[in-house]
Amino acid sequence: TPPMFGDFEAQRHWMEITTALPARQWYENSTDNDLLYWGLDYPPLTAYHSLLLGRVGNEFVPVCFALGASRGHESPACRRFMRSSAIGS
């Protein structure tokens, strides 16, 4: 069961959503974007920041941001990327 707590999963999921879905769907509930599961609830500028980081992350650890399949993903490579993205931001 994927975690419903913790900033790590929220940030990872937002990168997943912003890289996998068109911007017009980021804030809409759908089968691909369950707003009850860490729905994107920050302004668009923050969403575009997640998009930028997610695109970089997809180059290094695509499994960490695979739409739907990556919920709760915490591989060592994913953790390293998430930590470095937090430090770099």
C-alpha cells in the first residue's frame, strides 16, 4: 500500500503527475489523477517546478515517476534523486 503521509511521496507524485499529464489535467480528478491521493494543491508555478524536476528525474530514474505504477516507489536511486532535487531547489 503506498504511503498517504510524508513529503517524499507528495513531491514524487507531483513530479509523476506533471510529467505524465497535460497541464490542463493537473488539477482535475480523473482515473489518471486521483486528487485524493496527493492531489496537486499548490499554485501553477510550483507545479511547473515539479515538471522541471520530474523531467530531469525521468532521465535518471524513470521508474520513480511512471504514472500509476510508481506509487510508493522508494528505490535507492529514487531517494538519491529526490534528496538532490530538494537540496538543489
